[in-house]
Amino acid sequence: AAGKQADDLLKQQKSGMGEEQFKAALESQKLTEDDLKNYMLRVMTVMEHEKNQVTEEDIKKEFEANKKDYTNISVRHVLIGFKDAEGKERAEGEALKIAKEVQSKLNKGEDFAAVAKEYSEDPGSKNSGGLYENKPAGTWVPQFKEKALTLELNKISDPVETDYGYHVMKVEKREEVAYDKLPADQKEGIRNELASAKIDNFMQNELNDLIESMNLPKSENADKPAEGTGDQKTDGT
């Protein structure tokens, strides 16, 4: 697994820099692709090791610290974006005005699904009645998440502002999840987050800088000082 990850990362860097620039950078540091791959492989191996060090107790502790994020919520919403359907910026206050119109219609008892289909600019939900069903709260942006966690059930919200625009929301179901009921894929997700937190920081910050400069440590054999002539380096004799 670590070997494939190292291969994939190497391909990404080569693609990102361009073949010629990649080769030139390697040559300028007297490195081969294998030197770079071996370095990446060592990093990936550390990641695998860290993942194996994470205990069930570690996962449970992290879950308890962020329990709200795993609350399952079914919520309907209508999004009025800061840009219209053609991608044109709306005039100041226009999105909020339309959102209040939507709120008024819904408070008068108009069918939420019909209103969502007519008004909502969220392609992921408008054709399903504005519904996101049984989703963990942590999947949403902070303002939307906070309202989904606190809004009285089946009440129409005031417009909620996010980076996307204004949302008029209605929470239909909210269910806290106990740790022993947490799906296996979510537990594995917590394990991966814990294992890679420090490594991720390294990968995103220091490693990219190192790769760009190609100022990397060479493979073990290349690290050894040359002694005598080449024919003394042959293995086994």
C-alpha cells in the first residue's frame, strides 16, 4: 500500500511540475527518480505505522470530543445564492429578499418540495425536495451545521447565511449516534485523521517545499562516501 501511495505521489509531482522541469530539478540536485521515490516511500511507511498505533480508545476519545459532528440529521433547505442561475452577481440584499419570500411561502404551509424545486439553487438537493437525509452534521459548513443541530424540529428557519448564499431550512429528524453504533467507515475515518494529522502537516508544508527544491536526502547507497574504485562496491564478493 505504501509503495503504491509513493508511486501516486511521485506521478502527481511530475505532472504538476511538468516532465522537463521535473527532470531538470532532479539533475540539478544529482538525484534520480528512485531517490525521490525512496524518500516518499519512507514517509508513507511512517504513515502506515502511525495508523497501526491508533487504538480503539483513541478513536472513542476523538469521537466523544466531536460527538455533535456525528449526529444524523434529515434536513430540507432552499438555497438562494449570491449569484443567480446564470452566474451573475445579485444586487446587494436581493438574495436575502428572495430568501424571505421563500420563508414566507413555507410558513404559510406551501409544500416544501415544490418550493425547493422552483426556487432552490442547490443542485444537490433541489430535485429531491430540498432534502438531505440522515447525514452526519459534520459534513456541512459551520453555519448550516449549527442551525441543523439547534433548530426546533419541523420549524421553518429564518434565512441562514453561508458562503453559498441564504438557506431557508427545516429539520425533520435529528438523532445522536452512540459510539457503538458508529458505522465502520466513520470509525476508520477517525483512525486515519488521528494517524495522519502530524504527517499531513508535514506533507502539505515541508514536503512540497522539499520537492520543489529537490533538496532531498539520497537513497542509502548514495549516502555512503565513495571508497576506492568502483569495482570494490560490487555485492557478495
